[in-house]
Amino acid sequence: MPGTFVVDMTATFKSAVFMTSQPKLKFGTQVQETNAAGAPKWTVELAATFTPGSPGMPETSELLKVTVTGGPNPGDGLNPGTPVLLEGFRVGTNPPEKRDDGRIQGGRLWYTATGLRSAVAAANGGRRPAGAE
């Protein structure tokens, strides 16, 4: 899809910290959204700090809401505050459209990923800390 880009998390973010994960609900309902194949969609919230683009630029942080599709809740087993990595992380935009009432809708960034994992396990090669069973 044009306007969709794959993101290298380690080059883009200084850090990404897990906040929460919950079912993505169909608008105005309590029904979880699914993709065309029936896989459930989840909304994962991350506190992300962007790597400054140039020396001397300040760090910028924001809360990102990322849609992760498939499987059980991707946040299961992660505590809030855990450094994380998104697998298959992509960003895109909804094109702006003028509504009948003259207001503009769309033109927003959206984020998707195929998975979520702890960056702590990745940092030590997936090994458990000493003494953990």
C-alpha cells in the first residue's frame, strides 16, 4: 500500500516502554475487531522516546497506539514499564478527506505490528536472568 513504511525500531526510538494492551473494539461496540481471516486485533500502547535526528536536538516522547493482529493478547506476561520491541512495525497515514459538513477527517498516522516482545530478553540473547527458573 503506498504511504506505508516499515520502521526500524532500534534506529528510530531511543526507547519504547510497554504501557498496556487490550482488545481493539469495533467502533461503538464491545466486540473485538478482527482481520479478514478472523484473527483478533489488539491495541498496544507504548511510551516511545524518539532518537534525536541531529546532535543537539532534544529528545521527544509520545504515547503510540499500535494495532497488533493475531494470537492471544500480545501484552500477556509483560508488566507496564517493560522495554519492548515491535516485530513487523509499520507506519502509514489515512488520506485527509473533506466531509459533507466541510470538516476534514483523516490525515492521521496509524501504526501496526505483527508482534510484541520484551527488549530485556532480546538484550541478553533471550536467556533468563541468573537465578530465574
